[in-house]
Amino acid sequence: MSLDGGAGMAEENKAARKKIRATDLMNKIMSDYFYGLNEAATSGKQKVAWCTSVGPAELLRAMGFAVHFPENHAAILGATRMATDMIPVANAVGYSPEICSYLTSDIGAYLKGITPLSKAYPGIESIPKPDVLVFNTNQCRDVQDWFSWYARELDVPCIGITSPKSINEVTDAHITDVARQIEALIPTLEAIAGQKLDMERLRETVALSRECTELWKQVLETATATPAPLTFYDGTILMGPAVVLRGTRQAVDFYKALLAELEQRVTDGVGAVENETVRIYWDGMPVWGRLRPHSELFAGLNTTVLASTYCSSWIFPSFDGDDPIRSMAKAYLELFIVRSDSYKERYITSMLKKFRIDGIIYHDAKTCPCNSNSRYGMPQRLEEQTGIPGLVISGDLNDLRCVSDEQTKTNIEAFIEQLEEGK
């Protein structure tokens, strides 16, 4: 898919991050994934489950479902800049412009009979029709409302997990609660799949997810090097297999290849950005429709955005093939977005040290309050605690009507200048 973010930013300086060769391998893997989903849906040979991005994908995969992730589809709508035209269609059937623009762009695209997959993957005419929808509200309530709309529209079952929020320390009580909810999904899924859950297959799937997540963590941590061999913008694309193919050998093999390439870059002293002088931590969602111009803007300022809360959302250290269900529950509860502000501040502080960060950019995404951490004083507290300056930029993950390119550019340029003067 095309990821250039449109005109209006960094036109005078087209500095670009260096291409990562493994991206071509990833594109092939993602193509196979989408064509496989399409085959499952059109042939009827495999049941299809829709799953939220940090939902029980391992369970679904172990039970033989082909798994579609609407959040991934919504991100593609954003990255291809189709989303802004789809959102009003969902608004017209009662979904507020203030709620998740992943939800509104995805439902809007469905109502218009449009998918960006058709252009990227010839022969795919629509998203795969589900046999069941499975959510986890660890991210936000919107995913349940999103899936419930499709359940009514398509007359298919919608089941899920309701997770606790604002957790400081994950306790046994939290884990037991979510583990029991996962177990409660199994009879319904068995009836739809037409087969019993094979616990050995689930153990294998969870073990593969653990291997995938360990490799992804190592990939992201190559950016502790100076210069950093990859950027946040690379990460938002390269995380694709960790999202949609978690629990598969393909994802593990891909991240082994990617890690080897990045480690070679570190050995050779090759940075993703030429003449890196400033290192930035990004908090929150990307602006999907502006990946390329934002990348070019920072590269033109000799600045690497090299670590983020977002890309780290697919690191799950608690996965354990020997205790699959309980470890899945723990892993999903440890997600950054689920945690309390005090935990988030401790976590970000540790990341600032690990990656030797000069400044933090907080993306205040208009329609994503759960993934915007700038609204309750966190930037001010973190700057006071660490001495590392922060900048809040207003925008959105998918709705480009909430994005001011000129204001973003001006504010970022001034912030980077301030950081350089401070050094």
C-alpha cells in the first residue's frame, strides 16, 4: 500500500529514512495473509473470526480460524488517506465524529462497499465475512461497540472479554478474572469451529507468540544504538506481522531476518536518518495519513523518532506456552494502554533512559482519548521528574480534518530547535 502522506509538509526538504530491505519480505508475508483470508472467506473451507488487535488471537488461531483484524484494516484506511471520506458515512448512521476514527472509518468503508485491500491486492473485492466476532476491551470500549454493529448488521455472534482499566500492578485477581473470561469463550468458539480446542495446539501457538514478541522487542531495542537503525515510522509498518500473524511461524521467521539486518546496520554504524543529532520518543498513535511527511520532516531536521509507546504495544513478555490461557490473560492486562498514569510515567521514564531521549512528542489524538496521555498533566509531571522537554501536538489517527499540517510543522521545528539549543 502507498504510505506517502500527502502534500503540505517538508516540501522544501525531502530527506527520507533509509529503506529496510526486509520490508519487501514483509510485503510478501502480508500479501499471503490477506489472500489467505480472502480464500478462507470465499471458499468456505475455513471459518473466519474477527479479533481486536490485542484480543485472544492465539485462541482463535489454535482453533483453526482465519483471523481478520479490523483495526489493521482501519489503519490501512488511514495510511491510504481514504478514512476521512469514510467517516461521515458512519456519522450519518449515528456514530459521533468524536468517537474512535478507526471505528467510523471502517464502518463507513463497509457501508460504501469499499476496501483499500482491493487496490493493494487485486482480486480481493471485500473484507472477509466473519463467522464470529471476538473483542477485548483492554484498549477501549469502542471496540465492543464497533464489533456489536457488525454483529447486528451481519447477524453473527459477538463475544468477548471485558478488561479492567487503569491498573497499577497486575494482580492474581485481575489475571483470574480475564482467564475465566477467556475460558468462557471456548464452548461458543468450539460450536462455531465444529471442533474441540486442542490444548497442545494452543500451547504451540502461545509459544510462537512469545517467540515473536521477544524478537519484536529486540528489533525495537536496536534503536538504543547511536545512530538508531530504524525509526518509529519504520516500526509502524514493520509491526504488521506482530499484529496479524502473532502465533505463527511466518512472523517469527520474518523478525529473525529483520533483526539480523538491523543488527548489521548497528555494527556498520548506519543510521535510519542521516546525521542524527536529536532523539525523540513518541507517545500515542501515529497520524496514519501523514507517515511519510512526518518522517521527512524529522529526517530533514536531523532528528530520529526512534521509540514509542505504540510500537511497543506488541511486546508481551508474559506469554507462556506451558500455561497458555492464564499467561494470555496476564499478557493482555500488562498492555501499556490498560495501565494507570503512575505506571505509565514509570515506564516512559525508563524508556527515556534506555533510548537516551532528548525530547518527547505527545500526540493528542482527537478521537482516541485512551491512547492520548497528554490530557491529565503527564507531560508536565514527566518533564519535572526527568528534565526532558515535551511537546503536545494535536491531530488524530485517521481523521485528517483534525490535523493542521502547518501548525504541526511549525511546532515541531521550534521544538527541535529548542532541544538543539539545550544540548
